[in-house]
Amino acid sequence: MRRHEVVVVGGGVAGLDLATRLAGKTSGGVKLRVTLVDREAAYVWKPMIHTVAAGTAEAGMQQTVYAAQALTHGFRFEFGQAIGVDRDARLVHLAAIRADGSIMVPERSVAYDTLVLAVGSRANDFGTPGVDRHCVRIDGLSDAIAFNDRLRVEMLRSAASTSPLTVGIVGGGATGVELAAELVRTLRVAERYGVVGAAGRLRIVLIESGHRLLGPFPVRVAVAARRKLEQLGIEVRTSTRVAAVDRTGFRTESGDRIDADLMVWAAGVKAPALLDAFADLERGHGGRLVVGPTLAVEADPRIFALGDCASPCLPGRRQPVPTTAQAASQQSRYLGRHLPELIAGRPAPPAEYHDFGSLVTLGGFDAYGTLGRFGLFDGGFLRGRVAQFGHAMLYRAFQVRLHGLAKGMLLWMLDTLGRRVRPSARPD
């Protein structure tokens, strides 16, 4: 049987799910051979990435190893950073793999018949001077692990010198808000392990340029979240735009100075640098690739895009599809079902987006959310244990999609047992 090469670049919530769904399928009598490309060796569900950064979750217990998933489900995994695409030759170029300054694997290319871009997004510094040099970004698993390593060093330095530790977080969206609360939880756990006064020496400053936190969320959620953060001792500064960053902190547009020992940039969303290879194609807000109702690029129907890197034009929808995990999941399910027939040249119904609501968790201290505009409880408000349970179930549903019901339930059980015997944060 002839083969059709499908290359999925990006193993996030959309790309990994899609590669798993497509593996082994056929299109018009042609077998699809699926290759997943990613710069990481494993994936952690992105809404949980802040817990790895804060040290309240072990990456090894939460991650899905790409090579193991590929072996189990019948697709190929290619480890490497995609740095360019030759659309004429239909090749995805991968950067060399280096270790200790030496090239272990040279630059190489992966051929495709159909290319699916699921490369996610990255924080947007809006050209602010000093961000690249002095701020940490947490766009992926390796970023989260590196941040946690540095955090632990700073915590030890603070404990040894009994001097305060200030963490400045720019961006009052879900990532910044959840990271701030999770850091408080980390320091409280550290105190239980004998780091006396750790929580009292931590100062967290959350900086947001907008007039409130959690801009995409309803006002009620934003107000409740800010109240809880301030109760936890977090300093929240809204309507504060950072003009520059240096080695010791931030300078705001109003001329104020905010000193910080560890600085995180979690503001804004823009497309990854790989999409610059498509400069001749239509790009939307934040550089996202504009795609049609079947998630295909109009000027090149061999290319599809989904998730945070895509800006779909869907029938009957004026607003852009939000860059959320639920949107990416809906798009991966759509392509998992319809990509084989689209490759075969058969028509497919347009993709749809349904808003099932949003949830934000504050380090186990509280959680808030809405039920969206689709379903039985239009726009309902959730908080506390109900919202925390809802957030947990989203993760468990993702595991079931990837691994099947039996293995997904087993992973849930193992994780529950593990939390009873493991420390609730890394004490080392």
C-alpha cells in the first residue's frame, strides 16, 4: 500500500493528540505515515506547567514521553527544533542537536506530503528592552524545569543570608496568576521541611498592564482571584506597563521602579519564530497563521494549522478563536476525524468552536471558573472544590484521550497514590 507522509510539528495538547489519532489511518486507499516533531523529549499538559516551574509537581510523574507514545500508538517521533520549511521541496528543516558544545546530530530535514503546524505560542515581550536578557519565560517543559532549578538556588541563597527574595511576574493572565499562587504554596511547603521563615521572606509582585487580572475571564472571576492573591500576600499591580527590564528589576512607563531577584515574563501571546518562514501567507493577530474553515491554509492546501499558532476563520463567527487548551483540543479532534478525507480530496464540514468555560486554580488555595456559553448552565460561576475538581477532570480527560480509558484511569490511580507518599513540593 502506498504511503502518504503526514508531519505534525509541535507535540502540545493539539499535536500529540492529533498524531495519536491519525496513526494507522488510511486516506483513499493510501496509508498515512505520521511523524511528530518536537524540541522536547516529553510533554506535560500545558495548564499544569506552572506547577512544574514552582516545584509542586514532578515532571517525571506528569509527562508523556513522545518516543513511548509513538511506539505504543504507531507513529514516528523526530526529536529536534523545527527551524524552517521549504514549501517547494516539502521539507521541514530541523536544527542540529548539541550537547556540551558539540554537535551530536547535524541539521536534517523531514519530508512531508501534508504538514500540520501545532507549534503553540510563546510569551510576547512587545519589544520591551531587556526582557530577553533578564527575564525567564515558561513556554515549555524545559523552561519550567530550568526555572525551578534557579528558584531553588535563589531560595537557598535567601535562607542562608536571611534576606528577602522577590519574584516579579509580568502578565496577569492565567499563567501569571496561577504561577504566583503556586509559588506561595511552594514556600509554605518549604517551611514544613525546616526552612524557617521561608514564606515570610518571599515577596511576589504580579504586574499587569490592563486594568484587571484575567482579562478573558468574567469580571467576577477576576475580582475573586485578585482578592485571594492579596490575601496570600501577593502584591498585585494592575494598570502598570513595564517599559524596560534590567539586571535588578523593572522600570514602568510611569517611571516607578520595581526591584526583583527573579523575573518572569508571562505577558502576551505570539506565534513562534518558525512561522516567520511563512511570511508570504496571511498572518493574524500575534503572527498567527490564518486558516480556513477546515484549518487548511488557503494558499497552500497541503498545510494545516491548529491550536495557539492558528487563527481560524470559521463560519458565523466574528471573534477570533481563543488561544486556549480547549480550543486546541477541539481542533485536534476535528482534524483527527476529517484530515484523511481532506487529504483524499473529499469535502468535510467546517470546524466549530464551542466555549465550555474557563477555569483558573490558585495553588490549591482556591479555584474559579465559568461554564461558558455552551451547555445547560449558560455562564454559570464555579469556585472552590467544584472548580478544582473540574480543572482536575480536564486533565484526566486529556489522559484518557491519549492513552485510552483503562490506562488513563490507571494513571489517575497511580498519581493519587503518589501524592500520598511523595512530598507536596520538591524539598531538595
